[in-house]
Amino acid sequence: MLSQIPSSQKAEQKAQPLCAADFLCWSRMQAEAGQELNSILARKENERRAGDGLFFWGVGNAPSTSIGALARMGKNVPVVFSIMKSRPKVADTSPSSLLVWRRFVDLYGVERPLPPHALITSRGDSDSGTRKTKHYALMCWSQDELQIKRGIPFDHNAYRNAGPNGAPVGASQVTALLTQATKLSSEAQYEANLEAILAGSYWIRLVDPVRLTKKRAAIYADTSCNTSSEWLDMVRELRAGVGVEGQPDFQPSLF
């Protein structure tokens, strides 16, 4: 995992760039699925606590072709989240519908139920206005509370996409698996606002979504769960019902 910096060293932390790693997953975050970023973080922290450190971060793009091999080897891959520079799309802040995803395809191609503490949502429509049929997630682990950090520069220009081509990170790439190509600089356009490590199957494809009713969307908007048992009850409620493809309800279990 990335090095832990005590609060007493915050002044020094601001002057130092993020340390290097063989592989690094970078994802830019902003408001999504009708929730502001602070609400998303509160929801993910509830999830992390209920999952003994494990949480799932929904992303829109498919995994890198290298991710399966890294997961099978158990390669240590830090994940860094940076706040986007641009404002979120209206479709993300005020979506016409919401989906909750209930199953995933693991690193061996086996379809499994998400663990009962995992709550992964997305808007119900794609950018083209058609019904959304694809969504993905990062499986992450952190022993620390999820909260925004400031002052740790992340020099994305020092990295290239992992793979034989080694292309620079594209402007439209929200999530990418990277390797370092040049020396890191403290003069960076982004910050490392949140850090964790990839776990389990690392970067997964989601399946079996259920559409939220207005009643359940109101439950989803409430991030005030005080205990893990309350969180698990809420996740169970939001994931219940018949999926958008007509799959019957199921009882989720740990994998």
C-alpha cells in the first residue's frame, strides 16, 4: 500500500509528490449517479467499514487488458483518485434514472454475486441516451477512513498507459492502469486526493442491475447510516427486486 503519513507531517506532505510504483491505477472522481462527491465518499466509507476495508468504486470504462494477469499474480497495485478539473455532466448530477448493480464477473470469468455490503450505482442511461448496459468497478481496500486529502501532487504526465504501446493518458480516460515513464514532479495538475490498493479481482465488469424506484432512490440519497448493520439492511433493500433484464431476485452471499 502507499505509505501512510501521520497528521503531524502534513506540512511536509504538501511539498512531496506521490511515490512511484511499478503499476498504478488512476481514476478521476466527481459527482455521479445523482450524488455529490462528499455524499459518495460518505457512502463508500460506510461500505468500507462494513466490508472490513473492502469497497467498490464504480467506473465507466472497461479494464486494462493487463489487469487480469496482475490480479492472478497478486501484484501490489496502488489506486489513486483525483478530483476532476471539469464540472460534472448534468446527466451525472441529475440522472433520469438510477441502477444498482448486483453481480460481477471475476478475474477467472465466473459470474458471482457482489458481497452484501457492496453498493455500486450508476445512472440508468448512457451518454447517447440509450439504456445503460455496461458498467465496471474497482475493487479497493484501505485500512484508513476515506476522506479527501489535499496537498499531495499527482503528476499524471509522468505516467503512460500500461501495455506495449505506452500511450499517454487521454483526456477522456477517466480510469487507467499506468506505469511510470519519466521522473515525478511536484508541479502537477492533479492531487492524490484519495488512496487505496486494488484487491480481489482488481477491476471488474458488473452485471444484473436493478432500477431504483422513487422510494428506493430516496433511501439511497440518505447517507446517515450509523452502524454496519444499518448499512447492510439498506444495501439489501436497494438490491432487492427483479433486474432490468428480468432476472429473478437472489440472496447475495460472500465470495
